[in-house]
Amino acid sequence: MPAMMTQSKKVSGKPFAEPTILLASDSERHGIAIHRALEERGFAVEFAGDYEQVDSLLKERGYDVVLLEVTGEHAVESAVAAALRVKRRDAGQFVGYLADASLETSGLAGDAVFPRNATGLPDALRQIMVDGNE
């Protein structure tokens, strides 16, 4: 596992031929940059815009991964609330956070915490998807 990621659970279940990702962020500017980086690396990504839209989009269609980008301490509570809503709906849904190292110990409750690094994120996601399906 790369040192750049904290992980408590791997994605499991069906193989990920074309993994689908639902991305939400408290910052449209940062979220769009992450969205673009993931799409450029071959991921199918839908941008929810904010944490509140996650619920309705998950009801419309399923996603392999839900990513919640957290740009600062001000957003931790909202991101965790969104993750808890997702997990209550489907405990097996993979929920990951994109957060700075200083936020990794801020009570983020999910399956993984990834660095907010658009360059390294696609490889970290692929590693989890591959390792979780071997």
C-alpha cells in the first residue's frame, strides 16, 4: 500500500472494468480539478458539487466509489454526515475522503483517506480496486 494513503477497507465485489465514481466537494474549484484529473486517467466520474447532492445521485444510479473531498476543517462535519448517510443506506458502499494530511485524524469515518493530490489519486484508486478484487 502506498504511504500516501490511509486505508481501512478495500473495495470488494465485482471487477472494475470501468469504475464509476461519485465525487463531492465543499469547493467547486478543487472538485472540478479532481474530476478532470480522474476523467483524464480513464475513470467515469460524476461531480455532485456538494455533499447534499450525494444522496439523490446515489438513488438515481449506483457508483463503485463515493469520494468526498474535504478542503479544510470547516467541511469535516458535513463530509462525515454525508458518509454516514451513504453507509446507512448501503453499508457496503465504498466511501473515501480526499483530505490533507492534517485532516486524516479529524474523525473522518469511511473506508479510506486519500491525499488531495490529483496526480497520485488515480493510481491510488486503481490499487485499491485491483487489490480488493484479487
